[in-house]
Amino acid sequence: MFSSFETIYKFSLQLILSFWILVWSICSWYGVELVLGISVWQIPATILGTLLAVISGVYFYTILSIPYKLSRKFDIIKDKVALESYQNCEDFQKEIADFIIDFFNYPGANVIGGNFHFKGCEKYINNSGEEINKFKSGSITKFKLKSGKRAIYIPIQIADHNLGDMLLIMEGNTLPLFKGIMADFENYFLDDQLYHVLNSVSRNQAKKEN
């Protein structure tokens, strides 16, 4: 992806965020006087309106940023899959786990650890004291842990093939849309790449045995 497009995209998001905050501030300033007819509340209302605009703007910025940045950064892994650079499933599993934990560090989408168990691999655990088996489900499910943190269970499937699962440990409040974001990640990024890796590893092992 061209760097010029990245610059334009970032600038557009920042422009939208600035415009959002400005509109909220102006509406808060004049809205109080128009509705209540009391100018003394203009300054507190403007501060509150600006604060709400910043908080909501950060979440909107997060939602709009993730799809573009995810596609760009995950392309490195896709290239390695295409080149059959992964010698075993464990290497791919660990790279996916590290990628998810490193990438999803946004407000409302902050992954701090997880349990990962891809087909044919030993379980990989990073900063998680949970047992993935007790969270198993047929669909993406969000749980509240005893520690107060959130966890999201994600089964990995392609067609009728079960390819494994993940349990992501979250910190802070989680965006309601995060389940949908992870569903898209599993469906459009992860499942087919994992399937290619499993087939590639199987072929390479068969060649060595022959």
C-alpha cells in the first residue's frame, strides 16, 4: 500500500476527529443558551461537551483506524504464508498470538494476553491464567473473569473444518463492536492463512518422510 495513501488516510481521520470535537464544542456553547436561556452554564456545558466529544472521538478513531492498519500490518504474515516460511504450526501460532497482543492495544480494544490452541499445535499461553477449555463455545463469546477483566473466546473454522480456538484476555472497557472486529479478523484474515500453513507443514513433512 502506498505511503501517500496512508498519509491521506491518517490526515482524513484526524480532520474528522477535529471537526467532531469542534462541532460538539460549538453546539454545547450555543445550545445551553438557546434551550435554557442561561448564559452562565455555557462554559461548564462547553467543557462537558468537549470532553464527551474527545472520548467518543477516540472510540470512532479506533473503529475507523483498525481495518486499515490491520490489513497493512497483517500483510507481512500473509507474505510469509505464501512463501511457506513457517516450518511448523507452532511458529505461526506464536506469531499470530504476538501480533494480536501487539496490535490490539487501542482504547476499548486492548488485548493483554491470551490462550491459543491451533490444530496440530501445543497450546501457547501468554499472560493468561485461564484454562481455554472451560470457555469453549460454538461462536465468539465474551466473558467477565473473576479478576474483573474481560475475555473473548474465538473458535477458528473454515467451512466444516475446525482449526482451533483462541481466548483473548482484555483490559479496561471493551468496545461493543470488538466482537465483530474479531469475527472479521478470524474470517477474513486468520482462518484461510492457518489452513494454508497446516497444508504446507503437512506437505513438507510428507516430503521428508519420503
